[in-house]
Amino acid sequence: MLTKLKLHVAEKIKGELGLTVDEVVPLMETPKQLDHGHLAMPVFFLAKTLKKAPPLIAKELSEKIKGLQLPGLLSVTPVNGYINFQFSDKHLQDLLLEAVRTEGDRLGHSSLGAGKTVVIDFSSPNVAKPMHIGHLRATVIGQAICNLARSQGYNVIGINHLGDWGVQFGKLAYAYQKWGSEYPFATEPFESLYKLYVRFHDEAELDPEIEKEGSLMFKRLEDGDEGIADLWRMFVDVSMQDYNRLWAMLGVKHELVRGESFYNDRLKAVEDRLQKLGLLEESEGAVVVKLDDADMPPCLIRKSDGASLYATRDLASAIYRKEELGADLNLYVVGAEQTLHFKQVFKVLEKMGYEWAKDCHHVSFGMYRFKDVGKMSSRKGNVIFLEDVLRRAIDMVKEVIESKNPDLDDKDEVAKKVGVGAIVFNDLINDRVKNVDFDWDRVLDFEGDSGPYVQYVCVRCESILRKYGKAVPPSMPVDLDSSEERELVKILLSYPEILNVAFKGFKPNVLAHYLLDVCRAFNHFYHKCRVLGVEPEVEAARIALVSATLAVLKNGLKLLNIETPKAM
Ligand code: ARG
């Protein structure tokens, strides 16, 4: 698409600029306004060597470039320090159709990341606790970034850094042995486990001795007690079954599960290395790495009772990801409340002499704020469960379908796709670092900036194509020259750039906003230009545009991990 156009132009003008194609392409810009041309080449960088003012350089170069044969080129115009290129509508429209026809599922994707591996730690829940609304963000943002990374050609390893180790497992084992028989583990294992967890904390408030018993149990687990290890395995299995069910609902998949326990026998090596480098210090009985020079509190490596810590495991896991998985980029999609933790871990890695510490990034995100918590169907304590939010969305969509389109086929399937899609889109549309006001009216507003709105435009495109009933033309039979058509073409052509920008900033919201822009441009076009029943050539050309719109929207939604129903 536009990338292709840039390549063509770069190939032709590289000689005039004294640069290589690879140097020219990233310099080229795509002007926001259509009348500034389709591509713009800034020439400021030449001012020093040529000892001339940029506007003059742009003027002289434009004259030379005009003489070059560039297919589809209409005009070359110097504007201040830029050279603007304008192409014929037909040329651009054919470029778009060709991409849609030949690139298929990889429409707009690139191979910039080819040969490189990115490891993405996302949606890593804590065993025995149901995923809550905070995990929704970690899950959908993480999966979208995995998809975007794949769209850029990276080898992607999504990791579940399952919270499956720590003193809470001693507490759970204690609770299970003491009260386990009171709960229906055979029929409702995960609910029972969670209830036991809550029960332990309630009982411990009345009798602090119980805390100690829990810690003792954990010590036995760490020391290799087989009986307790069996219980621990059962807790993990039961929890994973529940998480897997939710991930399936969201279409989420990890390549690897590497829980915290995976690093148990790698922690000693980390400590030894820290010791050897003289980085360890004693502090109130605990072992720490001091980070005063970086203006941070010390990073705790080992507690006074000998138990290892979250941070130590994260040091071991980062080393594992680099040395054994070959991570060129190591991402942690985790809430902003863990910012200090990751800063400390990355700093310690740097102190350990790992130059790749700079390739570790905390992809942080803000919290949800609920305007109307009372609307939630089931809310236990202060926790809002992820599943309840999804179920409520699906139920609400079902109600809408029942009242507006009761004869729809596969109502349940559609309600699931639209309900889940609405929740996912509502999350991803936000700049991830900000807190999000969760507002049900907005989530499900079929006409607003919502997932259902984008899905609805897809459904409309599908229906137009169905009614047309003939094959989509491979190239434009005529030029489409209204401003609405040209604007839509231009937006569609910028899709590959959007994917690139969205991945580079780890910002799925760039793609989500873009899809809304496409929908708006499509609606302008659709209201202004009649598609079916006009002169056959114009009809075919507009059908081609509808099909290109659908291809981009579907591809984009898929990268955001949102399904598109055929009808709704
Ligand atoms: N289990 C943690 C939580 O739910 C998230 C783990 C994030 N990943 C990591 N490598 N620390 O808060």
C-alpha cells in the first residue's frame, strides 16, 4: 500500500538525495490533508551539506524529480522544506485493491521484525483467585500486542507468568487440610478453592496463630514435602482450568506457561551472581540490592526467613527469557501499580551487567473506575470478577437482539461475539496508561465509538457485497473521484503504517482509533455515494471500495482480538 508507494518513490529519487532506499523510506511522511499530496519528503537534512535554505533545495529537487518517470505520479510540488507528491486516484485505488487481493490475512502486515523474538508476559493471574477486572486489561492489551507484534513479522512468545508460588500456598494447604471437606471440591473445585482462601483470611483475623501455621506449611512445601506438593498441584490445575475457560471466551492464548515456581531452582544462580558482583547487602535480616544511586528503595532478594521473593523470580525469569528463549524484546504487560517493582528489577539487571536490560519494558496500564458499580450483577466484596463483566455484556447484547432483531440466526453466537467484542474494544480504545471510566452505556452504544459500531459497519459491508452477488473487480473499472471516496481510499492505504506505529508504541489504541476513523469515512462515503443500482462500472468500482473497507476492518478487529459476526 503506501509503503509500496514509498518504496517506488525512494527507488527513483534516492540518487538525487544521495541516500539509499532504506534511508529514504523512513524519512517520507504522509500529509494529513489530501491537498498536500499523498507523500511528502522533507529536505531539511540536506541544508547543511548543500549550504542552501530548505525551500530552495525543495524547489530545485522538485524540478529534477519531475523529469523522472514515476508511474501514477500527477505532480511534484515544493512546499517550504518539503517535496509533495500527488498521485492519480486510479493509481492509488489499484494499489489498494492489489494489496487486498494478494495479501489476504496478512493485509498491511510487514516483515520488519523478521528474525527477532519478542517475549510478552501478559494476563498472569494468581492461583486460587478468580481473574478480576484488572486482569481484563492485562489480558486484552497483552493479546493485542502479541497480535500486533506478529503483524510486524516478529516471532512472538506469549508467556503466562502464573502466580503459583509463595506463602499463600502454605495457607491454602493448611485451610484445605482443616476445612476442605466442608466444600464441594468434587463439583465446584475453583469456587471452593477461592472460598477456602477467603476463609483462611477471615479465620486468621480471629486467631493470628493460623498465619504462622500457613507459613510453616509453605516452608514444608519449599523443602519438598510430597503430600503438600500434591495439594499444590491440585490448586494449580483447578485454577488453570478456570483461567483456560475465560481465555477461551476471549480468544486468548499463551505460547508458554512459566509460573513463578518454574524459577525455584534458578534462584540460587541469580543470588550467587549478585553475590559475586558484590551487589548484595544485609538489611534488617533480609538480603537486598541497594538502589540509592538510582533514587529507589532497595530491591528485596531474600526475606529474613529465607523465603525467596517476587523480584528474585523476575530477575531469574528475565534471564531465562533472554538466554533460553532468545528474547530481543522482553515486555511485561502489567498494571501501573507495579511500576516501581519493574524499575527495580530492570535496574538490578543493568547492575548485573546485562546490556539487554534496556530491551525490557514494563508496558503498564491504568485502572478501571466504575461509575455505577451497583449495576454489576454479582459483586463479591470489593472485587469485580472478569467473568461477571463478560457475562453481563453478553446478556445485555442478547436483550438488544431480542428486541430489535429477534429472527436473527445464531443469536447466542452473535451475542457472544458482540458482547465480548464490546468489552475488549472499550478497553483498547483507551490510551493504556490512563485510568478508564467504565460506563456500560458507552461500552454497548451501537452508534458511538464502540466495538459494536465497528462490527456493525462490517456487517453492513458484508450485506452490500452479498446483495451485489458478483465477483469484486481486481482493479478499478473507473476512477472514484468524489472527496468522500478519495478520503476513504487514503485512510485505507495508511493501514500498514498504523499497525507499525501501534506496535512500536505498544499502543493498541492507535489501531482502535484508526478503525473508528475508517468507519466514519465509510459512513460518509456510503451516505453520499450510492453503491448498488448505479451505472455498472461505477457500481463495480464502489463495490471494490466496500470490499477493501471490509478487509481492513476485519483484519484490524482480528488484531485487536475481536471477532466479526456475519449479521447482527
Ligand atoms: N501475578 C501478578 C499479578 O497478578 C502479575 C505478574 C506479572 N508478571 C511478572 N513477570 N511479574 O499481579
